[in-house]
Amino acid sequence: GLVLLATHGEPLRDGQSVLDYRLRFAPADDGPRQLAVGEVFGGDLRLEGVFQVALTACHLGEVVLRGEEALGFAQAFLSAGAG
């Protein structure tokens, strides 16, 4: 029931919304892995049975500068089924 994500966060560029914020994971054999807030809201990640998600990422504190806290990864993980 615990998920730990130690990742690199990609800063948002002008014109992007918090839904575009991406986490980048270590590359796999077939290329880089990434996950955006919008993809979690879209159902690309299911977390049923997970009671806690711990997320560490650079630039994470810089993402929510416009009052969009409800649309960040915390809400996305809850919508994906995490407790």
C-alpha cells in the first residue's frame, strides 16, 4: 500500500497548465518514462489499494503558483484511487 516516487519534475513553461506538469523517471531500454498530472486524471494510472503516495521531485514547489492546488498530483493520486 505505499508508493514512493523519487523523480525529476519538469518546470512548466509559459502557457502550460498544472495538468501539463510532468514527472520524469529513469530511462528504460525503450526511452524515457514520464507521467503528467493530466494523464493521472485521465485514468492512465490506477492506485486502488494504495494508502499512501510519497512524491519527491525537483521543481514541485514551483508548479502551483496560480492557486491550482486542487489540480496537482495530490488530487490526481486521490482520483486514481489512493487513500
